[in-house]
Amino acid sequence: MVYFLNIALVVSTAFTTVVGATNINFDVKPFKIDLSAEVPRLKFLVNNTRLPAKALYPSIGEEEGTGLGFLRDLQTQWLTSFDWEAQQAELNQFQQFTVDIEGQTVHFVHEKSEDPNAIPLVLLHGWPGSFHEFLPVIKPLTESSLVNGTNVSYNVVVPGLPGFLFSSPPPLNWTVADTARIFNTLMTDVLGYETYAVHGTDWGCGVGYSLYSDFNSTVRALQLVLLPFLPLSPEEIAANNITLTAVEEVSEQRAVAWTTSDWGYFKEQSTKPNDLGLALYDSPVGQLAWIAGKYKRWSDPRAGTPPSVLDHTAILTAVSLYYLTDSFLSSIWIYEQNPNVLNPVYSKAPTDAPLLFSQYEYSIGFWPEQYVAKVGNLVSYTVHDFGGHWAGLDNPPALIGDLRAMAPYFSA
Ligand SMILES: *[C@@H]1O[C@H](CO)[C@@H](O)[C@H](O)[C@H]1NC(C)=O
Ligand SMILES: *[C@@H]1O[C@H](CO)[C@@H](O)[C@H](O)[C@H]1NC(C)=O
Ligand SMILES: *[C@@H]1O[C@H](CO)[C@@H](O)[C@H](O)[C@H]1NC(C)=O
Ligand SMILES: *[C@@H]1O[C@H](CO)[C@@H](O)[C@H](O)[C@H]1NC(C)=O
Ligand SMILES: *[C@@H]1O[C@H](CO)[C@@H](O)[C@H](O)[C@H]1NC(C)=O
Ligand SMILES: *[C@@H]1O[C@H](CO)[C@@H](O)[C@H](O)[C@H]1NC(C)=O
């Protein structure tokens, strides 16, 4: 398997967990990222990719897609000042492992608190992301913090979705429900947690909601920043007599933009993933052009200024991770495998576990409180006036607060 050419596997440790009367052995292997050998080819291709000398229609900004000036700046930075080794060292500061579950190799970060009462928490990323989008929140969540008078900390697990980075591509018929099942196995049978809390963003919301619906005895709190339900149109919001604040109005306009003028990528990736995936397979600048515009359009317009850490280096790290692990093609198949992830019919998950929801002003979608309450046991609805689609990069302190807010509702 091609991934193993790129990675250094260190000492192997066998974890044994007793589940009922059955002994199940999982071979959990420590993992370090070592993609340095692939970097010269990346640099060669970045150096030898031509972009147009000038924009065809200079009056057009980012609204028709990635701007030429923005892309050229990123291309130059990638070649001249971007330091892969420094990024790799930062990624490797997190304890990483791989394990085989149902024939899938699952890569995951596992950072534990020193507190024996820490709550197990899974963070679920989306596309075009990876565990990289959670780096600013992982370690703070393992540290103790007083929440409503209670001492709260987490044991944080960040698994890679199948087909992303170091998690192997799944079989053709794989869905988010299958991912939820193997991630539940990861938390329970592999890591030995009897119950745990879940956070999801983007596709991670689809997986997280599936965990919440299908594993109601182990998933005992869920926090989402998006719902796997189709956002309402302004007409539907008006027809339901829902009045919006100024911040929510911005979010609703973002939802309209995402589901109309920014929907092409979703159609393409869910219908002809090979056309796109093969076209960009060996083109770092092509992948950058496809992905960077989304980081720009889907984040807070103040991205890169505090508290946002979503700067150009973060975008280049995210795209480098896709290119260097050969996962651009396999990552977009999730759209083909789950084309109806946004359910137009809001229905309630069969669970009494608490659901917390945060609406970030510049998210790609908007879900009013009344509608979030239709899909689960909603106990908290928060609106943040800073941040976009990548809460972990766009507003890490707010996401840390959102996740700590789960603790008072969590009961094992
Ligand atoms: C880019 O290519 C040019 C021309 O071959 C070469 O002189 C230059 O050193 C290359 N730059 C990098 C960073 O590889
Ligand atoms: C919270 O728990 C940690 C770890 O058990 C402990 O070191 C710390 O003193 C506690 N803080 C408070 C305010 O109880
Ligand atoms: C999906 O495909 C795998 C083989 O790749 C097969 O074992 C499994 O039964 C299939 N599942 C469904 C639901 O068709
Ligand atoms: C919205 O308000 C109008 C006027 O008060 C009322 O006729 C209608 O039934 C309301 N719609 C809903 C969905 O509550
Ligand atoms: C879990 O789901 C099952 C099946 O839908 C349901 O019967 C049960 O009441 C649920 N349990 C909890 C704790 O919500
Ligand atoms: C916070 O603590 C107060 C006082 O003990 C309690 O009434 C309230 O329900 C708690 N809030 C949460 C979210 O648990």
C-alpha cells in the first residue's frame, strides 16, 4: 500500500481490551509523519507550473473562484519560504498511531490528560481538512479548566477519515455510517473508553451525527458546527416566522452562497470524482487552486488575524498534506459515496444524549435553533460573531469554549 512507503513505523505495541467475554487484540502502532523524501518533487512541480501572466478578467475578485494574485502569492511562498520540515515537526508533536479496524488502516492522534477523570472526546474533521485543522485546540483541551464549577479536561482522539492522509481508502460502497462504526470501535474496543463525547465539522458532522444516532449507549454528548441537514432558504426561514439577528443574517447569506454559487465542487466530486481527482493527481498547484479558494471563501474575512490562525502557511500545510500523501483523489470520493449527506427532512436521532450546536458567523451554512432542536436533544445553541468553516483554525478559543461547554452535560 502506497502510504507505507512514506511513513516511518516505530515500535509496535499490542493493546488488549476485554469486551464482554471476548478478547479482541488490536495492533496499535505508534506513528510519525516522515514525508520529507516527497518534498523535492513537490517543489519541482510548484517551480515548474506556469500560471497566466495576468488575470483574464481583472475586474473579477474571488467571487468567480480562486483569484490569480492570491494563487501566485501562495505558489511563491510554497517555493521560497514555506518550511515543510518545520510543519512536519509541529504535526509530530502530537502522539499519533495507526490501527487496523475491519481491514481499514485508521490513523489517529491520541493526546491524554493527566486527570484520571478526563472525558474522552473525538474530533472529526472534514474536506478539505485533516487533523491539522484541530492542532490549536488539542493540547488546551487536555488541560484542566473550571467549567461551571467543575474541573474539566479531555482525552482527545482525532481519527483521519478513510482515504484522508494516513487512513487507507475504503471500499467503493463505504458510507459515513461505516466510518462511524469503525470510529466507535476505535474509541471502545481499541482504546477502552466505555463512553465518550464527539465533535464534528464538515464531513465530520455527518460521521458525528451517525455516531450520535447509531451508538446511543457510547456517544454521550455531541457538539456540531454544521448539521448534515439541508440548510433552509430565506423563504423557508420567513415562512417559519424565524427572525434573524444581524449576525445570523450574515450566516444565512453564506448558506445561500454555498448552496447555489459555490456548489459546483460538490456536484463534481459527488458525480465524477475521477475526472477531477486524476486531473489534479500530480499537480500541487492544481490542488492548491482547487482548495485555496475554499479556505478563503469559507473562512472569516478576518482570517489570519487574531484569534484566527488560518493564514497562508496553514493553507499550504493543508494542501501539502493532501499532495504528499497522495490523498486528493481518495479524499474526494467521500462525496460520491455519500451524495445525499444533507438530508432535506429534519428528523430526530433516537438518543437522549445532549446535543450542543455553535453557529459561527462566517460558516458555510446556517441552521436556526428551532431546526437544530428537531434533530437531537438540543441543550445549548451558541452564535459566535467571529469565525468561519474551520472553527479550529478560524477561532480556536471559541471552539475550545464550545467543547468545554459539553462537560456539564456529559454523563457516562
Ligand atoms: C526553480 O527553477 C529555476 C530554473 O530551473 C531554478 O534556477 C531555481 O533554483 C528553482 N527554484 C527552486 C526553489 O527550486
Ligand atoms: C483540576 O484537576 C487537575 C488534575 O487532576 C488538578 O491538578 C487541579 O488542581 C484541579 N483544579 C481544581 C481547581 O480543582
Ligand atoms: C461492500 O463491499 C465489500 C467488499 O469490498 C463487501 O465485503 C461488503 O459486503 C459490501 N457491503 C455492502 C453493504 O454491500
Ligand atoms: C407565521 O405567522 C403567520 C402570521 O402570524 C401565521 O399565519 C402562520 O401560521 C405562521 N407560520 C408558522 C409556520 O408558524
Ligand atoms: C437508543 O436507541 C434505541 C433504538 O432506537 C432506543 O430504543 C433507545 O431508547 C435509545 N437509548 C437511549 C439511551 O436514548
Ligand atoms: C451550572 O451550575 C448551576 C449551579 O450549580 C446549575 O444550576 C446549572 O444547571 C449548571 N449549568 C450547566 C450547563 O450544567
